[in-house]
Amino acid sequence: MSDEQASPDDQAALQAVRARIDALDDEILRLISERARMAEEVARVKREAGHSNDFYRPEREAQVLRRVRQSNPGPLGEEAVTRLFREIMSACLAIQLPLRVAFLGPEGTYTQEAALKHFGHAMGTAPLSTIAAVFREVESGAAHYGVVPVENSTEGVVTHTVDRFLTSPLQIVGEVQLPIHHALASREQDWNAIRRIYSHQQGLAQCRVWVDTHLPGVERVPVTSTAEAARLAAAEGGTAAIASEAACELYDLPVLATHIEDEPGNTTRFLVVGPESPPPSGDDKTSLVISRANQPGGLYRLLEPLARNGVNMTRIESRPAPQGVWEYVFFVDLLGHVEDEPVRRALAEIREQASLCRVLGSYPRAL
């Protein structure tokens, strides 16, 4: 019903509601501006104290987001409220220090989507072609932080990321969990004309059953990213891409089918890497890499201090050691911060048993 079709009483009621909305918008703008001025004041105080680069505080942002989620009265859901406050904090941080964040590109990848989810849209971005390049960009200081994929709920660990931690001095400062929904896109409206499908090898693996069912016998070609797949399919006839809807929109590639992933709960975990890990936020995770001589019961003796000190291990992954045939290192995630007393005690005991024990970072758990 248009306003003109409404009765005089209904029109008056609508005008009253809209006037109230206008007043609320003015108040929201005033409060956001006041928050931005407070961010400027924080920056001034820190600069006077000699902390010229200590503006992004992952633990503080996590605490703010947890608080607003817990205090949310509705009707907006927790995810919507989180996105709103993330963007407010992103804009306020840009006043203090515009961040440059490197990610596994090109533009349109799921990794970019994870970076935007974590940092908001006010950051500067640097899309790079490899995970190693992301690490190098942050190690050199050319970017403040980097975002890289580390594991998928269906296909498991991203080995290029895990192995990089064996040689990089960078620490984990945050994590992002992103539901992954793949789309099939092509300029060919007749599916029988599709002869080749491009995607990242993870995308091809995550949609294997769907493709077997709907496009059997079509050649599958792995490329560097799902965004690159969309770019190629947009330029070549007889091809399709498995990619995100955002990447398809970026390359003006028509979407033929959505949510084609084989597992509805398909989720990828991403890590945010930077020069140093943050202080405790109150709900944290710690990642470490450990190893010891290959002998009976060796792994048990490394992990037993966690159980004895009441520390919950959430993940363990083995990888070949850089030196030695059939020697392995173990990547472990556990709940708690390295400064928490139970974690501190457990790590002290592990170091007594280990030939290698390196903390890769303590960071707020993904919301």
C-alpha cells in the first residue's frame, strides 16, 4: 500500500513514526561522531605516551563485540549487530591508524571476505597471489596484518599455511570462521555447452558430488583461487567457475546454481597474522607447534600436561619436520591464553619434554 492509498489517520501515524526514526537517526549519528572523537582522543594519548603504532587491539575489539552481543535486546540478530559494530570500530580505527591488510587474492576470494568480516571495510587491502607472499608482506612491514586460510571443515588443513609457521616469526593475532557457499557460474546458459570447470582445488573438492551428479564428465581444472576461476570463466566460452557469488558479481559472471557445496555446514577457518599476539581477552585460544624425539609414548608425554592442568586441546595436526626422514612436528590448538595460569603451567612442563615447543600465538576465539 502506498502512502497515497492510506487513510488520513494511517498517514498521520506513518508520519509520526518516520519523524521518530529521523530523530533516532540524528541521535545515532551524534553518538557515532562522539565515539569517533573518543577514538581520536585515544590516539592522542597513545602518541603522547610514545605508542605510535599500538592502535589496533584485537582483544579490546573482541571484548566490545562480545558485550554488545550479550546486551543485544533485538529485534536485530547477533550477526547483524556484530557487523554494525565491526564497521563502526573499523571506521574509528581508520581515524587513528589506517590499516593495510594483506590477503590471499585476487579480489573476490573467500579470504578477502574473511578479512572484511574481521577488520571491516575501512581497512586498506593488499591482494597477493600466494600464502607465502602474504607472510612476506607482513614480515617486511609493508602490511600491518595478513589473512590466510588454515583449514576447511570438509577438506582439512591448508598445508601451505601450516608449514609457513615453521619458518616465519609472525604470530597469530586472530581467527575468522566463514561459512563457505559455492556457486556455479558461466556465460553459457545451456549446461550442455559447458566443457570445463575452473575453481581452486578446495572448491572442486568441496563440490565433487554435486558436479558428479549435474555435470558428469566435464573437465575440472584447478586454479589459484575461486576468484581467478570466475575471471577465467567470464573470458572463455564453454567454461564455468565454482566460486563465491561475490566473485561472480565482481566479474559480471551469471550464476547458474547456488549452494552447490556437498556439505551444508561447509566452513573455512582463517588466521590473522601479525607481529605479536594480543593480551588476554577473556575467551582465547592458543596455537603451538611441538615435537620430540621419535620414541614410544613420546606424543603422550608431550600432551599429558594439558590434561593434568585442565587445558582443553581442540585440534592436533601432524606435519613432516623440515629436517629428518619420518620425523614429525605437531600443530596444536588449545583453549586459553598463554598468560592464563593453567596454560602457563602446562607449557612449562611440555617444554621440559619437547625438542621443539613454540607458541604461535594466543588470540581471541572467533565469534
